[in-house]
Amino acid sequence: MIIPLVVYHGKDRWKIGTTLGEMITGYEDLPEAIKNLPPTMNTYFMTFRGIQMMR
């Protein structure tokens, strides 16, 4: 099992796509045979904004 994990802590909201195809520049221009190769994975976002961190 592979569980991809993205830890993003930027000031702005995540503006990049949530699928692998949306994150690859030029993906829409690839031949259909190639587009079918990357796995389709859903990305779930959790926000930790406002949570106090222990020091």
C-alpha cells in the first residue's frame, strides 16, 4: 500500500491540482496512451491552522 503524503505549510491556500495529472505541466498534451499510465489518487486535505503547537 502506498499512501502519498503532502505537508504544505505555506501562507496561501493550496492552488495546485489535487491529482497527479493536474500537477504535471503539459499533462493534457500527452497522448492518451501515456495519460492512462499515472495512477489516479485522490488527495485529502486537513488543515492544522489555528492548532497550538507544543514547544
